Amino acid sequence: MLPIANNTIRVKQINVELVKTALKALTVGTKLTIANATGLSVATCGNILNELLERGEVIEADLEQPNGGRPAQRFMYNANYSYIACIFVSNEKGVYRTIHAVTNLTGEIIEENSAEVEIINYEVIDNLIEKLIYNYENIKAVGIGIPGIIHRGVIGAGDIEELVNLPLATRLKAKYNLKITVENDMNLTAYGFYKKQNYDEDKTIAVVTFPQDNCSGAGIIVDGHIIKGNTNFAGEVSYLPFDHSREEQIKQINSADVFFPLMVKTIASIIAIINPETIVVTGGLIRSDMLEELSDACRKIIPHEHMSQIIIQENMQDDYINGLVSITLESLTCDIQLIEKRM
């Protein structure tokens, strides 16, 4: 059991986070409306708001204009109190590219840019972070999207050889003392797509990519949570027991006789295992006119009542960005979530 003093500190941290979350959702709120939204007392909310005002994380808005009585002070969350930096790296047919976005604390993009580079290694990522921190000194967290498996903080097999076996997050945390998140690109894409749907309740979805000259992969969301598996291997659908090895899949991927049955088996397998509401199919080998044929082929395997909605979406970069921004913003409150679980 945690000591009483530690419990008090943790309760305070949770309450502060509750007030900030409520104020972001309300846009503008009074002590009373924030108390109603959080379940905290008006006095507790007032004390927390005073602390947040003092450090600039909350700002005062115009007074509330009631029908009668004394006008109440209103408050707004200062979205530009600090920032996050999100970086994506890719290798498409030997062309290395970095894409970065800086957002405020409500996810509004302040800066976005992309660049071709000769190579992507630790130094390239480190230099980009250093530059962004120089330009935006109040960056509190960094998120990095990687086309590869990340297991125990180390990047495994992926599209960028120079990053393989690199403990990227550990090295960057040690240097910058910031929240650093390194995540698989398909997990981020699936999470970004999921968040944009604004579901009323938790859903299960999957995003599957069939790229040119590479193996397929998937991001899986079950009941609103990214599924990573025991070793972050979940979603590596190219390892399904097909008639073709992964090497043969890459060699023959442009052959319709190989590609289409492989795609159908992949999607049918995902439906049978996680029963998603929606499967989004994307990648360089995908065309919008495939939808009807693909759905019909899957229905021959999957009973009608269990069939997922299939969507073809050729470009998912916005979902990828949205996923990384969401995960990086959430990293700023993950400590509070851990505290809540322990108490």
C-alpha cells in the first residue's frame, strides 16, 4: 500500500489532469461547470485553476453574463502552453523521407514539413529533434513513427536497415529528458483512422496495407485499444501460413494470380480472428475498383452475418499523422493513468 503522503500527491495529480481534460472539452468553463464535469468540489477546482493560471497553462476568459446575480469568472485552457513534435520516417523504393509536425496541446498543427534525405539513422532523427526543440523550446513530448517492429524499446525488422537493433527511445530519453514514444506505422495509422470516426462506443477495426515490392502488414484496434501482442508482433499478417513464403510474396506480388487470393485470405483471417466492424484496405497495390470483387470473395469464406465492412482508402497519411499526434498527446497523461490503476 502506498504511504498516505504519496497517495495525497497522486490524488492531486489526478485531479489536476481531470480539470485540464474537462477544460479542453468545454473550451470555456467556470469553476462550477468544471466541478460538474469532473465530480470535484468547486473549492478544489478553484485551487487547481489558480495554480494553472499562475504557470500559464490556463488563461482567464471574459466574465460569464448571467440573467441575474454576480457574473462568474470563466477559464480557457492555453493550448499553446507547450507543444509536441511528431516525426515519421519512411523508405519507399529506396527514397528516404522524414515528415514532421509540431502541434499544440489540443492537436492543432503549428508546423508541418517533409524532406528527402540520403539516409535515415539515429543522427538524422536526433538532428531533426534538436532543430525542432530549438525552434519550439517548450516541446514536452516527441512521437516517432517507424515502419518496423519495436520490441522492448529496440527496433527490429523493418524497412530502414540503419534503424534495426537501435534502442531509439532509450537514447533520446537519456539525451532530452522528454516523453519519447516510438511506435509502428500501421498501429498509428489504424489508431488515427479509429480516432477520426468518433465512435459513440468502443469498436474493433483493422487497417491492412498491401504495398508494392514489400510484404503486407496490419494495424489492429480491439475495443478502442491498439493490439500489439506479447512481443509487438501483432499485425504481421505476411507471416500467416500462405502457400508462398514472405520472399515469394515479394517476388510475385505484382502477379494478380498470387496477389488477389493472398489479399482475400489475409482479410478473411483477420475477420475470423478479431471480428472487426470495419477493415480498411490500403497500399500501393490497391485500387478503388477492387472493392466489389474483394468483398464478394470474402463473403464466400465468411458467413454473411459476421462479415466486416470493407473500405478501400488509397492514401492514409492524414490518419497516420492523426494517430501519432493522438498517441504523443496521450503520453503526457499516461503517468496519471498508471497512478489511477495502482490506487
